[in-house]
Amino acid sequence: MLIANLLGLVAIGLIIWWFWLYHPSASAAFENEVVIEVEDGVYTPSVIQTSANKAIKLTFVRKDPSPCAEMLVIPTLDISEQLLLNTQTTITLPALKAGEYAFHCQMKMYQGMLKVV
């Protein structure tokens, strides 16, 4: 019984770490086209940095069959896009003002940030 309780605590700890504490390594690039992989519960890269007042193309490649990975939402830009499995989905964003624009799945389990400087 002690072993089962310990395994349960370990599982709870891993769930908390994965969904709330884990932050994948951020990478930033001043590019006008970025490819973002959707796999294993994360966007890679999860942080994209670009210049203000320049259009940018974000190409999402969904490799994760999870239903949560199916939708991409950028609430501040009023964007909601379906990501098909093993297919590239390109979203062209107009020139944006400086600021941070969060993007995520519909349940906010996959999270990323577009930083415009």
C-alpha cells in the first residue's frame, strides 16, 4: 500500500510539473518566417521574437495526434485556426505593434508567445 501511495504522489507531481511548471526552452529569432512544431505537448519554439511593424508568417506543423493540439488560438488577434495532423498550416500576421501576443490550444495546455519588439 505504501508503494501505491508513493507511485500516486510521483504521478501527481509529474502531472503538475508537465502542465504548470515545465517551460520549454525559448528561442528567439528576428525572422519573417518561423516554423513551429506542435509535438509532445509543446510548441517548438515556444517563444518567437520579431520586429515591430513587419509582417510575419508562422507555419505550424502538427505532429501530435492529441485532440488538444488540433486548434491554435491567438486571442488578442482574434485568430482561431485548425491544425491538421502532419500538415503545414501557415498563418500570415500583418505588421504588429510592439507587445506580447500569447498563442495556445483551445484548452491552454500548449502555450507560446510572440514577442514583437
